[in-house]
Amino acid sequence: MVDLQVYFLGTSGSVPTVERSLPSIAVKRKGEILLFDCGEGTQRQMIKAGLSPVRNTAIFITHMHGDHIFGLPGLIQTMSMMNRERRLMIFGPPGIGSFIRAVHETANLNSGFEVEIFEIKRSGVVYEDREYEIQACSNDHDIPGYAYALIEKPRPGRFYPEKAKRLGVPEGPLWSRLQRGETISLPDGRVITPEMVTGPKRRGRKIVYSGDTRPAENVVRLAKNADILIHEATLGDELRERADVEGHSTPSGAAEVALKAGVKKLVLTHISARYRDVTNLLLQARKVFPETEIAFDLMKIEVPLPKD
Amino acid sequence: MVDLQVYFLGTSGSVPTVERSLPSIAVKRKGEILLFDCGEGTQRQMIKAGLSPVRNTAIFITHMHGDHIFGLPGLIQTMSMMNRERRLMIFGPPGIGSFIRAVHETANLNSGFEVEIFEIKRSGVVYEDREYEIQACSNDHDIPGYAYALIEKPRPGRFYPEKAKRLGVPEGPLWSRLQRGETISLPDGRVITPEMVTGPKRRGRKIVYSGDTRPAENVVRLAKNADILIHEATLGDELRERADVEGHSTPSGAAEVALKAGVKKLVLTHISARYRDVTNLLLQARKVFPETEIAFDLMKIEVPLPKD
């Protein structure tokens, strides 16, 4: 069973359409939910996707444009009505704190749980869990913004039972501990480290989200070898100049980022309301990077562990 | 052709569901759009209903709970992106101004048009057009709130061509002016008033929206003889006590208001997320007031001119 899924909750840019809600992406990992951006309508899209707002641990905001943050007040209110008790962490550029506090103070937004806000001042690791970390890096929009990467820490290497047997480690709980990466002591006093019975550590998975941005070298670096790069492609290649002026990307621009970063798969999102049929956008990107898809609302991608 | 329609944009209470968006009602009258409440998702529901945010003249907010106001920031932003130039009027209880200003100041909400905010301090006429007025009256929720009525002014009475002929008014433009309610002068100096050639003035239409409230005498008075009363019915009759504690109505409570007010039709809305099948709610109301319907998202009701 795959324990990592990406849900595209809202895939439009700037204004919603009949088909596309405003930007938000949920990553569900071992039951935990991380949100990236929270446009208006996110809470309802979560309900439609079967994702509980109560299991949401943290929200990462790319930039302070309304279409990426106006779902926060309603989501916080709904979490409160669902009697959430666990704290909620919100990460974003400077300004995210004053926005949330201002809504709190003027709109009866009483959360029965702690909302902890982290304003990101520079690129780097912004959140670290036992098994993964979230990195932020500056992107290139018309206001300051961040791209984010979820990077799983390396997993313990493959376990070799023959090696364990040869070293006299009895099958059972001690094997499990070695498999989890723990060092053990045998009754005769010998110390066995995981490295003595396992292969090299195995890489985890990596998912990168560009936020609103022109094609940017920073994002190429962040996305290096990612399993999935989710990149904005607001306007088609025929409007490349306008995209550049407004701080956005086109499909081929996003595809070039994917190509340079050597990612496995590119998913385009933040599609302008002007495109109802996205075939042309897809062709523009695939010419540069064939492994491209265009996100649609409630699309779900499974990210299996790499085979190695 | 009927020139007055009511669109139910969002019909849930407190939290959205797969089927129901958060509260908002649009009244379209002769091409003009008036919104009542603006829960999260309203702008997208307008798009789905084919209602242009640019033709929206005024928004009337019943009370300052998030589920009724969190669609305002995104709607204002979208109006701005659509290059709206006409001013937007927003009416609501005290506090609506500081909420909108707080979002303006903290979230890059730059509207290219004037947003004029009217905080309603007491019951009465809050907005007057040439052909209709909007009355607000205090309702009975757990925070201060208003019910609203759209009341069309009486239309000129029926025109009697024989009377005009008998008075020597020549057929043509002078007839039209009399029909529109204007007084005219004839070439021979005689003055003809509309009353001399028309029947009694004819009543206009009346639409009333309760907002979140317990059954309230104030709302009964406001709704007197209304064509449509839109009343909240958050919880079923089996939860009447809880509804009362939380400042809400049940179907039979709302139906009693409709009965006392002698309205033509009752439409229940603000349905709790716990009810997916609303049959019981409908039966509870119809026992008291048979002309009841339960709103669903994007339901549209035509309100024809009364026959008289």
C-alpha cells in the first residue's frame, strides 16, 4: 500500500472557474496531512477529497496573494467547530501572521486550539519531522514567495538475514530492531550495528511545489531529482511575455525547470481561467518534458517508495 | 419574462458539505444583483450560477460569523481582477468595516474600485433605489444580527385607455408618460394626473431573508405578506432545545414564522451538515406551513409580478 499521496484540491490561478477551485495541494503521508497553499474553497475541497481538516498538521503558504490564503480563515474556523485540539502550524512569508491575527481580531475567529505561525525569513529547512523535512526556497514572483520541498530522510538499508545469522543474531525482536536502524547487544557482549547486517541507506521520496513563479534556478536546485515537481503554468507559451511581466511561468518554461532538475514527473497547476481545454498547454510542456501532466481538481497521485 | 430571481448560492450552515456551500443568496432584479451573506465559496457559486460579480451592486451581511463573511475578501479581489469600476456597497452589523479594512491592510487586497461600507446601527430602511428598498430588522441570534427584506415600491395602477380618450388625451407619448406615473399638460392647458386615468397603485414584490435566528416576532413583522420568506432551519425539530440554545431555528419554528406572517412561500436554508437527506426537515415544516421548500445549492426561484 502506498503511504504517500498528493491531492490537487484547487488548480486554478487567480480566479476560480466552474471546474477549478483556487490553489491548494494536500500531501497525505502515513495518515498525516500537509497543506500547501490554502485558496478560498480549500476546506470544501478537502471534504470532497475525503481529507479530514482535523488530521492536518501544518500549512505552508507560498506567498501573500489572496487566491492562495483566503481559505485559511474558514479552514481554521471549521477545525475549531470539529473540536480540534492539536495545534496547527502555519508557515509562510512575512505578513502571514498579521493577516491571520487581523482576521482573528475582527471576525469572531475563536479557535479552541493553538495556531502557531512561522514567518519564513530565508531559504532552508523550515520544518523537521522524524522521517522527513520541509525545505523552503525563494522563488521569483512579483511579490516575495517560496517554493517548498517535502524531502523524506533516507530509510534504513535492505536487511540481509544471512548476515545476521552468520553473526549469531537470533531471529525475532533483535532482527526488527536492527531493521529499524537500532544498534543491539548480544548476550555474549558483542555489539551489532545496523550497518553490519543491512545494505546502504535507501533514499526517500521528494515532492516539490513551485508556488507562483517565473522559471527559476532556485527552484531547479530545490527540485533536483524530485519524484514529482508541481509547477505553476498560469499562461500558455503564446503569452510568455505577459507571464514574465506578471511573474508567472508557461508550460514550456515549467518543463525546462523539470528537465534541468531531472525530476521523474512534472504536474502543471495554477491554470488561468481562460483555458478550459488544456490540450495545448500539455503539448507545449511535453515537447520539452514528456513526463508531464496537467492537474485537475481532486486529482490524486500516489507516490510509491523508490525500488532499490 | 420574470425579472426577479432568487439564487441559492450556498445553503449549508457553519461548515460546507459535498453538496452545500456556505451561506449566500443572490437576488437578480432587472439585471442588477444583490447578495445576501457571502460565505466562503460565494464567488465560485456565482460563476456556476452564471452571475457576474461585476453586476453586483450591494452585499447585505446578516451577522459577523465567519461562515457568512469569509467569501468577501475573495469576491472583492475577483471583482478587482475583472476590472470592476463601479463602487460596491456593503451593509452589515457593526464590525463589518473593521473586518474588511483588516483584510485590505494585511493581504494585498487592492480593489481598483470604491468599497463603501455601511454599518447598520438600528432596524429600518438601509438602502433605497428608485423602484425598491431594503429594510433591515434585528433578529435573534447569539450575536447581533439582521434579517433583510427587499420590498418593491408600488407600481403605477392599471391604465384605462377609455378614460384617457374621454379626457381628450391623444394616444401616443402622453399615454406612456401617464402610464409611468407622470402628470402631463394638454395643449388646452388642462392638467391630467395619472390617478385620473389609472386604477389604484399595484403592490410590488417582497422577499425576506431571516439570517441566523431563533423564530422571532421581529422577523414575523418584517415578513408580513412576503412573496418569499427565506428562513434558516439549522437543526431538525428533534434538536429544538439545542437550536434554541445556539440561536437557531428548526423547520417547524421557521414554519410558524411563515404562518404568522402570512407569506406565500417559505424556503428553508442554512441546513446543518448532519442532514444529508432533508425529507424529515421538510415534513416537519410542511405540517405547519405546507408551502415550504428546502433550498439546495444553485436552486433558482422566479418571482413573478403579482396578478392584479
